[in-house]
Amino acid sequence: MTLEEIEQFVRRQPFKPFILHTAAGFQIRVTQPDKISISSIGRLFVATGEDGKPRLLDCSLITGITEAETFKVNYRFQTAGGSICEITKTGGGFEVRFGGELLGSYASAEQAARDLARGATFTPSSGVDIAALGIPDDLSKWERL
């Protein structure tokens, strides 16, 4: 993709959240226009996902952009290290996100929590071992929103 194509999503009025899809299969959800900074030269830009961590990206590694479905986070858990895990209701089930990255889709919130607690999801781009974070499989231990 080009920076111009990415800028089109950033500058839309009114702004609508979107998802950047990378060649490695990761997704970065951009929820506000101030969460992305595009270089005036070159192909690099910085996007800050829902986890608050900025990522330096090369636009040539972005394989697509889609409008983000507006969804409400149903459950949230903050790990001892400060990372945020979320389980959200979507049209067809529930999605698990860690640090803003989509790690899997499930038929139930309970199954999503169980798989996340066991580390039986896609591995986040940070490479962190999800199973070692002490994420509970019992949703009663999560913050319900």
C-alpha cells in the first residue's frame, strides 16, 4: 500500500476506526486519527494500537485496510505487566485481542477466555507467551464492561 492510501483513511471526515493488515498476518486497530503519524518522506509511519504501544511500520508491509466494526468490549483483563486483554462481542461470536491485536474468534466468551488462559491462540507480534501471563480462564475474574 502507499502512504497516500493510508492517509485517506486517517483524514476521512468524520473519522471511522480502521484496521491495518500486515504481511505477517497481524492486525492493528486504529481508533482515533491521532493514533497514527505518517512521515512526510519515505514509506514509514507510526501507528499506536489499542494497547497504547507505538509501532514503526513500512507501508509496503501493509497488505490491506478495512473499516473496523464498531464493537463494545465485553470483558477486559489487565496483566501484571500492564498488557490489556479484551473479549468483544461481534456479529458472529467473540473476538480475543491482546494489546489491540486480534488473536482469535470464538463462539462463546467462555471459550475465548479458556483458550487465552492456556495460550491456545495466535501468538501476538510481540512474541509474548500468553500462557505465562496468568490470565484467568474464569470470566468472573475479568472486568465486565
